[in-house]
Amino acid sequence: MTSPAEAEPGAATVDEDTQPTTTALVTGASSGIGAAIAGELARRGHALTLVARRADRLRDMADKIGGEHGVRVEWISLDIADASERDRLPAEIAARGQVVDLLINNAGIGTNGPFQELPVAREIELVRLNVEALVALCGAFVPRMVDRGSGGILNVASVSGFMPVPQQATYSASKAFVLTFTEALTLDLHGTGVTATALCPGPVKTEFAGIIEGMPSAYFVDPDRVAREAIDGLEQGRRTVIPGALNKVNAVSGRHAPRGVFLPLARRFWPT
């Protein structure tokens, strides 16, 4: 075994003879759905590369997950919304002798309130993280998967992506982009051996739930359940995954209800 003093920064110690060459890259991995997905992937035997801004949290997670499941867990602390930091990610992973066979684009932020009352700089930051960074990482890793003839992408959208949401105009629009982008990606990737899945959770019991205060508790789903259903869907090559029966109903109604009917109802009944 490599001693801790000799281990590369951000890497869990591992027997070099059994070091895997593939890794599942999980962004926004330090908490919430990202942390739950990382744990679920490790439980199924995947080596991991965890990416988020909080180095201390990533280090603790790598030690915990690697110890519990006996897989290699590495971490890289950076802000993927910053293009200059994000652009070094592929080279950093390659330098560790790894290739990304699963890409989990989970990192994202949300805001809550009437658009005209929110700081526009924060809304632009949301678009850069929820949209720009996701497309950039797909651009960095998906062509390499296609060249190898295998791989999978899980893009975390939201039930909000099926409908315009009052008080969350930019957030719901960003998730609509993620959903449509992923659905189109499944067409582009047909026959390549690479799949793309959009995970569309409703409210989840995480620290992120602060932007959806007032939502009925029946809509909330445990993050571990979300992670299990997400990875099941990814492994099955499903186009979309919507955890929770009520959230499925909400998604269908949000997508197919005439806007002339939906928008007045949303304005009247959506929690504010």
C-alpha cells in the first residue's frame, strides 16, 4: 500500500497493482444529491473522482467512501463555474492515469424570488454553473467516450425543467436547457455505445431545499432513493429519471398542460 505521505494530493491510498483505469467523475459531490450518487456508485464498485469547491469536505468523503466500499476515491477541489479552473480538469485526471467512463454533472445552484428583485450577477452565475459548465464538461469527456465506444452521462436537471416556475425563473429555465440538451444528446449518441440520462428530481431532503420552502412534504424524496433510481436509470440507458410518483405527475402536467391554463394556476398556487 502507498503510505499517506506518498499519496498524490486528492487521492485515496490504493494498492498500485489493483488501481483501476476508469473513474466516475461526480461534480458537486460534497453534499446532497452529489454525495448520495457518489456513495451509490461506490457501492456498485465504481472508482470515483469527486469534484467540488470544499477541499476539506471532499477529503473526508474520499476517506469515508473509499474505506466503506474498498474502491479508489480521488478528489479535485475547484470551481467548475470558473472556465480557467474547469479547463484543467481533463488534464488533471489524465495525469492520474484515469479515464472518465461515467460523467455525473450534478453541480448546480438555485435562487428564489421575483426575477426583478434578485441580483442579476447571481442569476448569471447560476447560468454559468447550471448550463455552461455542464456543456463544457460534456464537450471535454463525451467525445473520448465515443472514441472508446462506451460510457455514460448523467445530467442532473429537475422537475422544474418541465415547466416555468414562479420565483425561480432562471433556475427553471436552466433545468429546461439541461433536460432538452440531454434528450437531444441521446439522439446524437445513438449507436455509439454511450448513453445520456437526465435526472429530474423534485424536492429532495438536502440543504438545497431552501429554495423550495412551502412545497408540500409529500413531494420530497430522500437523496439516497434519488441516487439509487438515478444510477439504475443510467445503467439501463434510460433517457429520463423522475424519482417519486407525485413528481412524475407534476412533470407530465407541467410539460403537456397548455400554457394558457398552466401559467395562471402556477401564479395563483405556487408557494411564494
